[in-house]
Amino acid sequence: MIYQWLYNRPARGAHVWAVLPLAAALLAAVAFAAAPPDQEFKPFAFILAGDPELGKPDVRNTADRFALLPQRAARIKAALVVIPGDMTHDDTDEEWDAIEGTLKQFSMPVKIVPGNHDKPKSFAKHVGEDHCVFTLNNCDFVCLNSNLGGSAAKTQRKWFEDALKASREHHRTHTFVVLHHPNVAKDEPLRGLVIRYGVKVVLAGHLHTTAEIAGKGYTIYVSPGTARFRDKGGLGYRVFKVYKDRIEQEFVPLEKEVAEAKLAP
Ligand SMILES: [Zn+2]
């Protein structure tokens, strides 16, 4: 849970900006004088991990494979690791204990959204907030809970729009959307917001495939993760390199050892 405490910006932040323009102007003036590190862009690399989904029939093996990630992320000097949900398969204490043990090994922020396998109570206990905005090097990661339906989904959509609006007002260099289900193309209101606010990169899991789903002006990148795969791509994750004018990414098979992610000057 400490990961979210340390690295989350609470969901209500967007509303504060909206209702307190004077305070916002004052803060902006202070920020101009000495911009906090998260508001200065510099190139960085991050990992889109995919579903850890620890569980039957091989809790130990899925746990061991997920446990490779902290080292991999450290080796490439990733500034962030994004895990798009389905932390466990069966929501057992054994699985969550292994998840928590591995999360402690990461030396950089880890952002996690809930998947369909993550029971809300367990997710809140072991991970924390189910949605948030995380800012890194003047880039926003808007993290959603894609399990919601009905009025909860509607409320979150309003929050999502406020977050995208705030991202634009803050002149973020890039805005990433993170969610478990790659359902942006099917969810018409969600898709409309992604297009309206010029989001180019959506990060997702759930499919256990190495998929790139192209939409109007955006691409949904899916990582297969470390538990199971359903295509010829095998297990693995994606490494993104974020530059001011572009975003590069590549799929890294889990069995492949990688050197430091070299960023272009
Ligand atoms: Zn799933």
C-alpha cells in the first residue's frame, strides 16, 4: 500500500484546481519560480509489465517470473513500472503475500490499476487507490479502474475528463492512459474523451497477448505479462522511451536479458 501513498496524486486533485482558481494561480506562480522536478520534462524510460496473475496451477512459477521484473526494471534504469492489473488469479493470501514481497523489490514508482481478478477489498488492502493521476517529468499517467459499471463508471468518467482537462491545462508533454481492459475502442464515451483530449498512448493488459490496437489518433498497447500468454509472442513486457517529440517502445520477451535502455541525446 505504501507504493500508492508515496506516488499517488489523489483523484480529487483535479477538482481542487477547478474550484480554487486563486489558489491555483498562486501555486502556478510559485511553480514558475521553482518548477518541481515532476513538472520538468526530461527523457525517461518506463515498463508496461502486463498481468502478474499469480495463481493456479503454478503459484510458485508465476510468482518467480513476476519477481524477475524489479531487477529488469532496475537494469534498464526505468523511471516507472506500470502494472495493468490482475495481480492474482485466485485472490489467496499466498498469492498476495508473494505480490507484496515483489513490490517491495522495485526501486522506482510502480503504478497499478485493478483488473477483473482483483477483488476491490483485496486491491484496496494490498495496493491502494483504484484510480489516480501520477505525474512524472511533466507527463501524466491517468490510471483508471475499468471494472466499474453503472453510476460508478459514470462518476469515474467525469473524473477522467477532469484529469485530462487538467493535464492539458498544465501543458503536460505527454498524457498516458492506463487501464486493465483494452476496451477504449468499445467504450464510446471513453473513446470520445481519449480522442478529444489528444491522448496518443493507452496502456493495458488483460488479453495476455502482445497486441497493438490502433484507434483514431491513439494506440492501445497490450503487454502479455509474466503468467500466461495466448498468442505466439510469449511472455514479456514493453519498454517505452519517452522523448519530448516522440514515444518509442519495444516488446521484450521475458527470457531475454537486456542492457540499460539507452536514451537518445
Ligand atoms: Zn483480466
